[in-house]
Amino acid sequence: MNMTDRVGHPREDDRGAIMVEFALIVPILLILLLGIIEFGRAYNTQISLQGAAREGARALALGNSAADAVDASSGVAITVSSTSGCPDGDSNAYATVTTAAEFTFGIPFVDLGTKTLHATASMRCGL
């Protein structure tokens, strides 16, 4: 049974079925699209978090405050959860900074909740 006429248009009695199929598929496609956007935002936050940890480790290796460097390097609300500084005169030691940020997914009808993203960076002291 041919559902289209000779020109390729749906027949009159099939137009309602097409609308129903479209109405069933659109919510799934929108949730998928919003999921892709939200995971992109999470990835962007993770990249910002890693950059902030790197800047904090660099500042700590140079003898400055890691928290000040982390706050200035990113627009994301970041907490510095652990730092290990450089001992005086030890150029073989490493300054390590671990940062964390809360990320809440905003996908409708899919409750992923809030996740904590972490990043750690190390840099050799005295460079």
C-alpha cells in the first residue's frame, strides 16, 4: 500500500499519523539535545577546573598563594581542597594543588543530581 501520492506528499488520511509520530519523538530528541549540551557544560567546567589547579600549582611552586591564583584564573566557583607546598631550598620537590567544584546537571525529567568534579596539578618547585 502506497502512503504517498505520485508527487511524494502524504495522503490526506496519513497526516494525523505523522503528527502523532512526531509528537512522540520530539520529547526524546529534546532530552537528548539538552543532555548533549549539559555534558558539554560539565566538560567545560572540568577544563576550567584543571586550568585553575594548574595555575594554583604554578603559584605555589613560585612561593605565592595557590588560593589567590585559583580564584583569579576561573569564573567557576572552585574550592582548593588540598595543597602541598615547596620545602625551602628543595628544587626537586613538587607543589601539588587539588581543586573541586560542584556541578548540577539540568536535564529535564532526568535526575542526575549534583556531581563533584575534581582536578589535581603538580609543578616542580623553584622554576
